[in-house]
Amino acid sequence: MGERDRLRQYRGKRDFDRTREPEGRGAAPGGEPRFVVQIHDARTLHFDFRLQVDDVLKSWSVPKGPSGDPGDKRLAMPTEDHPLEYEDFEGVIPKGEYGGGTVIVWDTGTYEPLSHDRAGRPVDFDESLEHGHATFRLSGSKLRGEYALTRFREGGDGEREAWLLVKAGRSGARGHGTPDPHRARSVRTGRTLAQVAADDDEG
């Protein structure tokens, strides 16, 4: 499936004459795959966890945010694929638009796919997601180490598909918990959600 088709849902939900979100220009992927975690103060405050898979960012809404504590199991609800350029998006989505609210880039970096089959052979990362379990090692400014995404609800009978995002390791091992989203600062600009919103009002 081409990049344009994979972004059809993303583009269909947005009016790019109103929002400064990137429309997606089909940027060519290169080097190690990227990840980004954004804090999004929309109708509900949440974290958006995105992994580059080929030419898009596969995305999950994580209400409580990712955790570095292996004992924390974080609900992750899949959302539409986003363009690669969304990794750098920070600002205010206008009220009335889909996802209206303030966005900051809390963490970004690269990741290494780690999924293998039972024989120990590497499995394509997109394929591992389709099968409902993917492991990967994050190398970000804040999130580092091995994580796993595991689907626990398929999304049938009117239910939404749901996943768990978990840090690998022993429960109770040392690791940061979830940051306070109101005090958290952008890894790109050092600003908080409130500062980004204020700067947008002044602009």
C-alpha cells in the first residue's frame, strides 16, 4: 500500500487550510527508523506514541503515557497512521479541528526492531505488528531500552482494538514513571504545553 493510501484517513480528518499539521509529502525514509512521543492536550490529555514503519508513523494514544518502570502496563489505543514529518510537529491545533489542542514533542529518537519468530529469525516489524506483538529498543533523549507492544483486544463486535505498551525487565526494577504532562518540557524547544499555547496566542 502506498504512502498516499496509508495517509488517506489522516488527511480526511484534517483541514490543512486551518491546521499547521503536516499534510505529508512522502518523505523518503532513510537510516534507522524513528520514533516520537508527543503530549497532546486535546479533549482529553494524553500521550501519542509513534513508530516509523516504512513511510508512515504508526500511532497509538497512550492515556497515562509510556513508563520506564517494567511494572507499569500502559493502555495504548491505535489511531490513524501519520506522515513522517509529524515527528517535528509542535504547536496548537485550532479549536473545532480534529484533535484540537496543544502538542509538544516530549521525546524523539531512533528504535531498533527486535521481533523474532520461534526459530530466532528476525521478523519484519510491520508483520510483527499485524501478528499482535512487537518488541523494539528505543534510543531517545528520555526513553531508552527495550519495550513491547502487545495487542490484547482485536477490535471485533463493536469494541476498539487495544494494545499494551510495556518496558522490558523485572517488575519493580528502577525506571522513571510517567512524567507530569503539565510540567513536562519539549525535547525540541524546552517549552511546556502552557508555554506553547501562550506563544501561539501571541503569534
